[in-house]
Amino acid sequence: MTRTLPATLDPSGSAAREIAELWWLLVGLGAVAFVVVAVGLGIGLLRRPADDGDVARPAAGRWLIGGGVVLPTVLIVVVLVATVASMRAVSSDPTDDAVRIEVTGHQWWWEVRYPDDGVVTANEVHIPAGRDVVLELRSADVIHSFWVPALAGKMDLLPERSNTLVIDADRPGRYEGVCAEFCGIQHANMQLVVVAHDEPGFAGWLDAQRQPAVEPTGELETRGEHVFVDRGCAGCHRVGGTDAAGDDGPDLTHVASRAAIAAGTLDNTLPNLREWILDPHAIKDGVLMPAVQLDPDELDALVAYVGALR
């Protein structure tokens, strides 16, 4: 699956394409205005100084009217028309078969819910390629901003109200995104990814996410499940199919299937998972997740259990 880094000029969705085309138009018009001004300046610098008895040259008046009145008016009208057309295209209604997803911003991670399918995940938004996706955006604390440059423009997530953003992806792939509104000391470490699947792939992903957590296999993972519950992890995190039903932190039912942890701060590997559990504040200072004091054996068991939740 291809990976697309944040880039507004490499669009892979209809809204992003409208924005990129408008940007290129503005650059082109700006270049035209620059050339006209530069030519006029050059002519003015190279002109022979007029004698006191010379009659004013009519060309000067034409340059003044053309370059100072007509050209700016034309540019402003073109920019206005193009901007309004792009705004109308970007804000068009979604198709009837659009997928609806709820995204909630937290300090500093993303909660992602599929209300029609009973699926909850975090920091990854999975969508079908070629279909409209309606994102219902809200915040659980401060103002955040959802931005996946390759797919669409920015949209703020606000407390106490919901904003709607329609996105789509032309083809399957991974599209990187960020929070684009300063939301605290770990704002830069609040990343997300939109994963676009083909239709069978998206249906398969939904089916897998609906399943409860896998049962622990082996003594180490079984002990890790007990550590997860007994040492307070279950008070903040949910693991489907178990007694862990916390809702303050990300849902961990299938956390091992995600590419990253800590909202894109670390690759999802067992050594990184160990480091994150041992002292999350050393990685993301200010996060709400506390550093739990665990014996080495407890830490080994907990990492084995969480690392197997696919």
C-alpha cells in the first residue's frame, strides 16, 4: 500500500484537487502581475529623462490605467470567481452511499468511531477508496484541527459543537495527517493517518475490527491480562470482549494491528511499547497516561499481552 506524505500539491482526493488547482491559478496570476510590474519598472528606469518643454507622453497614462486599474481589477475578479467556485465544489453534498465516521480530538490523540458498524479505533481513519466519507468532527477538550493535505483542507474540532468534513481518496493508500491547530505542548506529536482500502479490503477491515480481542495464548500473555486489569490500565482503556471498559484513553482492542502508538510518535514495536508503558511522560510530556510502577516480570507480561491484541 502506497504511503503519501502531507503535501497539498500532490492531491489524491477531489477536495484537495480543487484546493491545489486554485493554488496554481493564484501562483500563475501572481506571476503575471509580477511580470507586468517588472516590465513597467524596467521601462521607467530606462526612459530618457524628459526635457522641460516636452509634452507628456500618452504612453505613461496608458501604463497607469492599464497596470494600476485594469490589471488589478481583472485579477481580483478572476480570483473571486475561482475562489467561490472552489468553495462551492469543496462544500458539495456527499453521495448517498457515503461512509459516516465520528472523529474526536483529545490531548493528544484521535478517537475514531464508526457508529453504523460498532467499530472504535484510534489515530487511524480507515475508509473505502472512491467513495465519499463524512467526518463528524468534535473535540473533547481544546480546539484541534483535522488536516490530511492530500485529501482535503483543514477543519477545526471544537468543544460543544460538531463540524462536518467530506473527504474521498482516489486510490488505496496511506495518507498522513496532522493536527493543524496548536492544542498544547504535545501538539506536534498529534499525528494521524487515513488508510484507504479497496471495497473488499475495507469490508474485511471492518469485520476484523468488530471482533473481540483475541484470547491470551500462553502463561505470559494470560498473566499480562491480569496485570492490565489489576494495575489500573482497564480503568482508562477498553479491550472488547474483556472486563476492561475504560473510556478515557484509546480503545486497545486491536492496538497491535496499528502502525504506530502514541498518535504517531512511535512505531508500533514491542520495544517501543515497553518504553511507552514504562514512562509515557519521557516520550510525550504532559500526557494524561500515568507511569505505572511495575516489576520487570509484570512489565514483560503486560507488553506481551498488549502486543498480541490484533
